[in-house]
Amino acid sequence: MKGPAIKKHDDVFRYQYTISKKDLNHSGSWDVSKILIKINVVNSFIIQTFFAGINYDRLLNTKQHIDFVGMAVLGDEVEIESKETGRDNQFSYIKVVVSKTVNKKKKVIAEGNFIFMIEKFTQLPLSLS
């Protein structure tokens, strides 16, 4: 199975997607749970890219806040842009914008922030008893 076509440009990860019937909720708009799944896929690329060289036990999504300010419907072309806006020894801060194209202009339908916490790998002492 082929993965999504996520492109990176100027530290922004972009994923373009066309809304299909399977993405719709009972009222005919893009289902929120499907939006969150797509955002998670894009964010995972950021994590894999920026933390590939770090040995860690766990990566936790400690906070997320998303404002839904519009909707998408069947056939809409949407784009998810995800960018790491900061990082320190333990946290990664990511900004996400979801937009659709209307009359050749981008219209934001959701935007939010995520904070991921990294728990670094700690080697347990070996016991040879």
C-alpha cells in the first residue's frame, strides 16, 4: 500500500487531498475524526524527520487545540500544512493549518497547535543473576 504524498518545503509539510464519499459524515461534510487522522499522518512525518536521530522511549501528544472555522464537502481539494514552530530538550511544538481552495484562493477550515513530549530512552541496569 502506498503512503500519502506528503511534501516538505521550507520546513512546512504539505499534504493535498480530495474529499471522497468515505470521508463524509451523515450531514455530507468532511468528518472531524477523518480530519484528525489526516493531521496525525502529517504530524508523524515531522516527528520522524526531526527526531529520527534521538533514542526515545515514548512520544506523547500532551496538548492539542484545533479551531474548526469552516467545512469541506465532497470533491473539495484540501491541504494540510504542518510546521514545527519550536523545540527544546523535551517538547516539540507544531502548528497545523487545514485549508481548501475556493476560487483559486485558500480558505482556512481548521487550524491548531500540538505539543509533543519526548521521553528519552533510559537504559535499565542489566542483572545477571
